[in-house]
Amino acid sequence: MPSENYTRRGGQRLTYLIAYDKGEYFIERDGQLKKAVPDAMATGIAPSEATPELMLRMAIGDIESLNGMDE
């Protein structure tokens, strides 16, 4: 599963690790799981449309807005 470090632009500018693949992504910070989206259906996206690139963009959006997680 590919992974990428991402530093939030606002707030405390903390760095998160995003592991993503087709239809899923997981966000960690300092070894703690902050958010898990284990399948595309949880996001309301058809599995056929849930490309790894889209999952990465969605994870970045969640980090920037702190959607479903704390900083």
C-alpha cells in the first residue's frame, strides 16, 4: 500500500502519514491511527471510481479540515 507524509497547512502544521490504495485510506500521526476509511462505500463513492489518487486527495481534505479527527 503506498504511503505519503503530509503536513497540514493550518493549525499546528503537524505531519500525518497517509496510507492509501484503491477504495481505502488510513491517516496516522505519531503512530496513532487518527482516521480509517476501509472501503469506498463508507465515503459514498462507487468502488469503481475510488482510485488511489482520489483516496489520497480525500485524505488530504480530511486532514486540512480535521474531518473526523483531532489535531
